[in-house]
Amino acid sequence: MWAVLGLMMLDFIVGLFKSLVTKSFSPKMVLDYLKDILYYVFPLVFILNIMAIDPTGWILLIFYYIGGLAVIWNYISGIITKWRA
């Protein structure tokens, strides 16, 4: 979770820096991060909270790590794309 939130903040800082340099700042950028919290972070927190009802103890843990790795990969590729553009 810390990696997801850290990469989310790094992506925001890189995007903010690029938008300030190119003078193309818009409120849509901030709204996109709020949407990302709702679509990416909230499901991970939900899976963390329902792990107590998993009878095996590892099924939801696997989903949590797969989802976390997918979000991390999404932000790393987004940071690389923003940095090169």
C-alpha cells in the first residue's frame, strides 16, 4: 500500500512539474488522482479489510498483491511516459 501511495504521489509531482513548465495546468489533473484513489486504492483497502473472513487466508492475499503490483506497474509506466514527453 505504501508503494502504491508513494508512486501515486511521485506521479502527481512529475505531472505537476511538467504542467507548470509547459504552463498547461488544469484542475482535471487533480480530479484524475481523486478518481485513481477511488478506482485503485479503495479496492485494495477493501480487500485488506475483508481478509479476516477469508477461510484459507491466502486467496485474498494473492488478489491483494496482484492488484498492488498492477497499480505499481501502471504508475511506473505513467511516470516514464510523463518524464519522456
